[in-house]
Amino acid sequence: RVDQLKYDVQHLQTALRNFQHRRYIREQQERQREELLARTFTTNDSDTTIPIDETLQFNESLQNAHRGMDDLIGSGTNILQGLRDQRMTLKGTHKKILDVANMLG
């Protein structure tokens, strides 16, 4: 008989704990629901900006540097070609001057 009473007491205590837990959860849900319903929502500000990720900015900077180096290499190539053309012009002019000097004696 004592063992049966102990078992019944444990069973009732467990049932009470479960009931209290369910009640607590239900009260918490109701409180959250009331908070949501009482909350006032507003529209977004007129100035909506999207922050750019640091990695994206870094990638853009690298691309700009790459383009700058390509431009620099292109300018160097054009300068070298101009110098070659001037060399050929000066060689031709030098040859003509030597020819004129040889004719004059």
C-alpha cells in the first residue's frame, strides 16, 4: 500500500510538472503574441543604403590597380615604339647628312 502511494505521488508530481510547463509555454506564447500585436511598424527611411562588403571593395580596388598597370604597360609600349621610329628617322637623317658631306668633299 505504501509503495502504491509513493508511485501515485510521483506520478501526480510528474503530471503537475508537465501541466506547469505547458502552462508556462502557453503564457509565454500569449505574451509574445500580445507584444507583436501591440508593436507599431513603420515604413523604411527614404534613404535606403546597402553596405558594400569589404571583400567586394578589395576586389574592386584590385581590378582598378590591374587596369592601371595595363594602361601603364600600354603607355610604355607606345613610348618604346615612338623611340624606335625616332631612331629610324635619325638614322636616315644621319645617312643623308653623311652623303651630302661626302658629295661636298
